[in-house]
Amino acid sequence: MIKIVIYKAKEGRIKGFKISGHSGYGIRGTDIVCSAVSALGQTAIL
């Protein structure tokens, strides 16, 4: 299971996030679901 934790400041702004785990859709290193989650997480930083 992929777990996403979002950290917020007191005023409600998002100040960070952490993504961990594995989707179980495919073998580690070839899992397209994990790849998509990683890509979206990296895009959110930009």
C-alpha cells in the first residue's frame, strides 16, 4: 500500500509531504503505479 502523509502549517498551508510504500501492482522497479505516484510527487515539488 502506498501511504501519503501531508504536513500542514498552523494556518493550514501545506508545508510538505512524505510518500512511502509499494502499490503491489508489479515487481519493484517495474511497477507503473509506483512510477506514476513518484512522478506526481516530484511534479508537486516543482
